Amino acid sequence: MIALNIMTIFSQLSCAMNSTTEEMDSAHQWASARFEAKIPELPFSFIYGEQSSNELLKAWNLERTEKKLDEYRTQQTLIYTDPKTGLEVRCVEVIWEDYPTVEWTVHFKNKGTTDTPIIESIQAIDTIFDRNSEGEFVLHHHIGDKCTIDSFAPIQTALEPNVTKKFVPDGGRPTNGQWPYYNLELPNEKEGVIIAIGWPGQWASQFIRDNGVGLRVIGGQELTHFRLHPGEEIRTPLVVLQFYKGDWIRAQNIWRQWMFAHNFPKDHGKSLSPKQGAASVWFYGFQCTQAGDVEFIDLFAEKGIPLDYWWMDAGWYPCNGSWPMTGTWEADKTRFPDGLKAVTDAIRKHAGETIVWFEVERVHSGTWITENHPEWVHGGAGGGLLKMDEPEVVQWVTDHIDQVITEEGIDLYRSDFNIDPLNFWRANDTEDRQGITEIRYIEGYLAYWDELRRRHPGMLIDSCASGGRRDDLETMRRSIPLLRSDLENNPEAYQCHNYGFGLWLPYFDATNYEKFDNYYFRSTMAPFLQCNWDIRKDNFDAEQAKKCLNQWRSIADNYFGDFYPISKYSTANDEWMAWQFDRPDSGEGLIQAFRRSDCPYVSAQYKLRALEPDALYIVSDLDTDQPSQMTGRELMQDGLMIAISQKPGAALITYKKVEKP
């Protein structure tokens, strides 16, 4: 088993790149002007009865409360009440004390006795950022998952006068084609702000540059146009801002640290750590059986390959040999006569745990749900989307899946979502209730995961949705994004995904398909390494597999350090690609470099980041026994020369600070 002291590593890292006093002041000053002033410059907006909230709220009653949530967070609540209709608008703002971060969520409640007028065009964020120089704003943004090599590709856009950039995901899954995380930079002033929209549904954002000095940023649920019934309450998307000074890559590393410290869930009370798992159903299809899985688990142990997880993907339930036939959530007793418990007990004997795949939100015809409760499905007996917008359905699925997890001894709940929900949501809304089904669905989905985690403290959830199509911040606060994309078994795609995805969500997996050459295996190295290996084969090279795994273990803790892309991003096969992980707490780090198959260049020279100029570093290529010594200044100013004779090929280089020369 892997036993790296990541809690210690992270506690040191969290202090290694402390936010500056100036950055903290920027966040507090911005929040004070928007939430604490006598007449706040509220960073959200809406239309109510065809009137703008900017004017309406000035005449509404305002109540403020404040409380300390914990040592890191102070919460302030602003409650506006319309004296005419009884509509209550509640903005819950949180200021972080250890990171230059502010967040808020707006809620609407009808405390009157009749339906409200129409509430529409709700913008969870609607604010203006000013420039203090003649330089233009630069927006760093990314593509979402498209199951393509350029999924998560980083893009840089100059926001010049009269430019508007609009972003909308496809089909209601929040990172399907678009990415709700942005870094808005003022290069001339070496400062900026990170902006994130947390909404597991159909959001939209716009960056609107006028002819003046300001940039208006708006974003929220794409479509809102509804009345609220008496007593009815809804929420809007979470918005997070994180202010920074310095370059934008430094800001990304502060964000990565914040994600580890305060967002990703804990693994049974401990910080996330490198993990290794092996897959069963995913790789071996529907031939998997109770006896077969147990045989595999025992063979891994016999060959001396320890597993943190045994991964059972789609198809373990009754499905007539077709994994998309979801809706009967129990083990297929023809293949698992003793249920999944026999398998979970088998891996537990070897000190491992189980990951089991579910997809409760997509319901197929001919399954238990459609045959017994077609009224629970948007689409009825023909199948479709489970009505997570209805409390009765949420209660049933929570109780039932909780029972399956408990009785079968499942350790990690892998949630998939292979259906676009948007058309179902909108088809269910009347003209004066547009957006309500989506809101209720998202509230139900989040409540479902929250309750599963409450009933199973410390249990991790994997956020898979056709790969990486539901990785918004609200989801990330409840889960980990193991499978970034369904584009698998492609080393160049792994490299590109590592580069873009790792800037924002620093915990994920990559899958090795029984290939142990340096180029392929090193492309699969990630905080979570999944091994799709048929260990039963006579020609399975167990010794080479163990050698590769030991190499991964030797460097895996570096993935929890700071991340610096040191090459340009490219999907082309005639390029190099490289990045650096740095652990300032220990003075150690890692460089991964890849020479692709059509690249004519045998070597490349890369300038490293974040080293101590006067310190001496021992630099070691893991493929040679000839470490070299260089100063931090040499590595940062002149750069590190890396040679890879093979194409394709990969280099794995470590460094460690030893002394001052």
C-alpha cells in the first residue's frame, strides 16, 4: 500500500506560497464595498416585475447579520425584503481569512400570500472591474470536456474595446464544452482576479468591454423567468472571486492550494493522497463475475502489486449485457450470486477498497424504475432523466443507494451522468416558471450527494459525467474528478489534459492500458493512477509493471506541489511538451517532458520557476545515474537542457535543494 505523508506535505505547502497582505486587503476591500457599505454596490442583479434590482433594492428593507463560521471563514448575510409583495432576497457572502477569496450565493423566497411578479434575468455575478492603466484585460479561459485531445485547452483572449466574450456549456452539464473558471489578468499592473461560477447546470457568462476603462462581468443560470409561489424558495449559482498580485500562473497555484485546503472533500478525514487502482468491469466488459473479480484481486496480491482500489465500472447490475441499461440498482445475481460484497470483502483482505460505478440520473426503459415508477422519470416508461427535481424521488434514491453502499461494502461512490438534461428541464417548465425545474433538480442532486456523504462520513465521490462534463465548483466541493475525459488510451491527449486541467483541478486520474514504455506510462502518471491490466495473461510483465509503479510512487507526492507549464501548449505531434511541479516546503520538484513522434528536435531547454536563485540543486534524470548540480539562478535564467533520443520519448527529472554554494 502507498503510505505517503501527504497531510504533512500539504500543511507545509499551504504556507509555502502565502497570499500577500496586499492580496488579502484587495479581497477585503472589494467585499466591503459590495456587501458592507451603507449603500452596497451589490455584485448581482435581477429584474423583478420588469424593474431592475439596482433601483428596487434601494427602497427595500435591509437586514444584516454576521457570524464566524470557523477559523477560516466569516459569513455575512444581507436580507432585502420587498414591503409590497413580501419577496425576500438573501445574499450569503463568505470572506476567507487565509486566502484572498470572497464568495456568495443569492436566494429568493416568497414570504407573501400570493404569487410574486416575474423574477427574471438573474445574474449571480454582475459587477465591473476597472483598469488603472492603458493596458487591456487579458482573459485566461479553457475549453471544457469534448472527449477530444484539446479538451481543457488553455486560451488567452485580449478584451479590447467593444469586445464581448460569451460562454455557455452544451446541454445542461456545466463543463460540457465550456469551463466556468476564469483568470482575468491586468498584465501591465501584474494583478488580477480569478472568477468561478459554481452551478451544476446550464450557466452562462459574459465579459463585456465597453469604450471606457471598465469591464462588466455577468454570469449565472442561463434562463430564469418565473414566479414564486407563497412560501417557495430557490437558490442561484455560487460565485467565487480570488484576488491576486503578480503573474497569473502564481495565481493558479494559490487557487490549487485553496482547492486542496478548503474544497476537495477529505478522504476519511485525511487530505487526498496518491492512489493506485485496477479496473474490472470497465476493462473486461460483461464477462466479469464474482469469481473472476476475486481471482483478479488475488492475482494482483500474489504478484506483489498492491492496490488501493478495485474499480468496478458499468455493468455489474442486471442489464442484459448492455451497460447503458441503467435503472435496476442491485447486483446481477447470475454473475454475483453473493452480491458485490464477496468482491469488496476480497479486496479488503488485501488492505484495499472498492470503487463502484453508478448512474442513477439516467434511466433506461425495461428497468425496475421505469416499470414500477414511470412517473419518476422525465420521459416516463420509455426512459429518460430521473426526476431529481422531486423530493419524493430524491428521498427514494438516497435511501436505496445508501442501502446498496452499506450492504455491499462499497468504499467510493463513482457517479456518472451520460445524458444532457437541459431539454428535459425546459420541457417541464410552463411559460411563467422557466428555469424552476433546473433549479429544483440541482438542489435535489446536491442534497442527494450531501446526504450520502453524511451517512457515509469520509466516503469519496467521483464526479464522472461522460468523462469531465460536470466539474463545476459546487460539484468539486463534494467530489473528486477522477476521469477527466472519456478520451482514453491516448498519450498525447493525457499530456494535453494534464496541462490544462491541472491548472484548476489538481486531483485526477489517468488510465494505463498495460503499456510500460516510458513515453506511454509517463503520460499516464497522475495523482490517481488507474491500471487496466489483464494480469492473468501468461505474457503479462509483472516485473516491468512493478518497476513502473515504483517509479510513480517515488515522484507522486510532487503532484501536490505548485504547477508550472514550462512549454507551450500543443496538440501537434511534432512538438515537445513539458511542465514542472515544485514543492517549496522541501526544495524538491519534478519535471515531466515529452518528445512526440514527429518532433525532429532531440533536445529542448526550459527555464524553471520558483527556485531560490542562490541555492544549489541536485538534478537527476531518472533514466541515468549521472546527477548534476546547478544553482537555482542557472535553472531559472539559462534553463535546463533536456535530451530525449527516442521519438516518441519521455524524460522524468527530479531536483532537490541541498545547500548554498
